[in-house]
Amino acid sequence: MQKDKMKYTRKHVLQYTAENDVKFIKLFFTDILGFVKSVSIMSNELEHAFESGISFNAASVRGFAGMNAADLYLSPDSDTLAVLPWRPQQGRVVRLFCNVVNPDRTPFAGDSRRILARVAEEATALGLSCNTGTECGFYLFETDEKGLPTRTPQDTASYCDLAPRDKAENIRREICLTLKQMGLEPETSRHESGPGQQEIVFRHSDILAAADNLTTFKIAVQTVAARNGLFASFLPKPVEGASGSGLHINLSLYRDGKNLFASEGIPLESSEQLLPEAQWFIAGILRRSREITAFLNPLRSSYARFGAPDAPRYVSWAPVFRSHLVRIPAASGEYARMELRSPDPACNHYAALALVLAAGIEGIRDRQALQPPSAFDACRASPAETAGLEKLPESLAEAAALAETSEFAARVLSGETIRAYIRLLTDGSEPEFGEI
């Protein structure tokens, strides 16, 4: 199990900024759809930010405007301090993630980061801790003479190709070094299957830190790409006919220092090799998967990815096979885990992780029975093999309808948040290429 790092307090942050020539602090927060926003303050305003928060016009933030919110405040989380290494080293710029609060300092209902923290606290109250790692694919595209993204992928390389066919080798190296400077621990990087498609995997952490780390990752990728004259896209299906980009979520549960996903046999052959709590956790996620899909896959193009060799179509689980919704990789020790394979990088990952963890916790509380594992590759399965398996929603409209009536999702996110979210999903618009 990962050891707890030292927690940074307000005093540490104030001392660091005073001693390290920090001039600007960027306060990061996330809107309902998962887009990162920020307000910048000078270093002399930092103590005020900790004491009283920094106000912003919530009516101008997508989704917040529909939640009867006008003035909201950013409350910095002192434990998330990081220098932005691409900014000047003299007159440094640092960032802090923030929780969004109402004027009376109560949590704002639409703050998905705080929602995730609350669900993590519920797990702690049950004696559980959740280590989380994310694997996020992205594409690199060329830009035109004005610096605007084109539809031309950076290269035509495929899975694990080498330079010179793989033109992104140095870009991935620069991204990994940048992440290292910001406190993340990259583990592997490679060219993925699609033209210009990449993946960088970094070390797991507790679930809230994992969500913050994914935000850091996406910002670093887009910044390094732009610095090299490229555009990084996190759309789930930016190139028609090519591999889609997933956001695979790896979860391991610990109780009293023991990883509950550690099994007696590798590879896993039956559910009986998993401890009961691990079985119940998986079963809870499977039970709620259809009604939370709209939060894991928020674009119409998200559903073009389902059913491919590396993306699920059915509510099923299996050892090893990558075509199922949940798989159990052949791993041991601290790396033993379950992997959820349906989410894509366009989602609000704070809300997505909150819903997934809450579903797993509910499964443990209910001692939800786990269906038998599937012993076949789902993307090549016969109708007889998939008979009786539920399908994931086949469109955004279907997923949104399920989310809108989900009592479970309303308990986790609040009905007000869901109504605002569904309005944005179903307003007929889709982000332009170049936005994500």
C-alpha cells in the first residue's frame, strides 16, 4: 500500500511562496462538465484566500448558472501546491486546487471535487481506503500557421512503434519530465494503436489525489504539446475508423493494510478467488453502471467507441480480457486491482470517480452478489455467449435518460447537480474539435 506523504498546511504554503519567489497563484476549480477553470491571485492575496476564499461570478460558469448560484468562493486546498514548471522560474507561478463554497462557507452542491472527497470519507468510515490509478489516452494533431488544430495526426505510427515512425517519442519524454517536476511518478509511456495516439501511465495514489493528478496530467500534456506546435486532443473518438481513447480506472481496496483484490491465483479463474468484499465492490459497480454511464461518457461520440476490441459493450466482467466492462489484470501485491474500461477522457473525472466508488461501497454494504465472470472475448463473442448480459447504453440520449431517473446518482451528486448536468448534455451542442 502506498505510504502517506506529508500533508502540506497553510503555513507550509505561505512559507514556500515567501521563500521561493512566487508571484502568482493559480486557483484551479472544475465546472460540472469537468473543464478546469482558474482565477489568478498575487502572492500577497494568498493568506486572504485561505481565510475568506476568493469570489467569482458563478453565473458565468457552465452549469453553475443553473443552480441558483451567483457569488461563489474558491477555498484553496493547501496540500495541492505545485510549481508550474513551464512558467518563468523568476517570479514563479504555482497552482492550488480549490473547493467551491457558498458565501456562508458551506460546500457548493455542484463542486464535484468536494463530492469525491465526501465519498472517499464514507469509505474511510467503513475502514476502507481506495488506491486509484488512471490510464488516459490522447491524440497529437498538427496545427496550422495560426496555431489552430488541424485534423492531421502527428504521425501514422501504431502500437509501441519506435522512432522515426513514432514522432512523439520526445514529446512523451518532455511530458514525463514535466509531470515528475510536479510531483507525479510516470511509470510507462508509449505510442498507442491510432495514428498520433499516445498513452502515459503514472503511479496510483489515493482517490482524490488521483483525480487531481489526472487534471495535472491533462494540463501538462496540452501545454507541452502546444509548446511543440501540436494540439493534444482528449476526445474519445477524434479519428474516424481509428482506435478510441479511453480513461481506464484502476481501483484497489485496502482494509487494515491488506489489498482486498489480491487473489490466490494469477491469472484469476473464478470469482471465488476474490475476497468477498472485492466481489461485492465489483458487483455494486456493475449494478449501477448503466445509470452512471452519462457521467463516464458525456459526448455523442463517446458511444462510437463502445464495442471495439479495447472498449466494452456489455455489463460484464472477466479476468484478463480487455473487452469487458470490468477486468481483473494478472497482477499481484499492491498492483492487484480491478479495472473499469468504459470511461473516456472527456468526462468530469471527479464526478465519475465519486460515482464509481459510491457504487462499489453500496455493493459492499448490500453484499451484492457478483455474477459469474465471462470466459470469452466480448468483441468476438457469439449471440449465445452474450445472451442474458445487459448492454451499456448505446447513445448519449439513452444514457442521459437513465441518469435523469437514477436515485443512486441523485444521492451521490444531488438532484440539482444532475438536472444542471443533463441540461448541458442534452442542449444539442457538442464541444468543437480543439476544445477537448
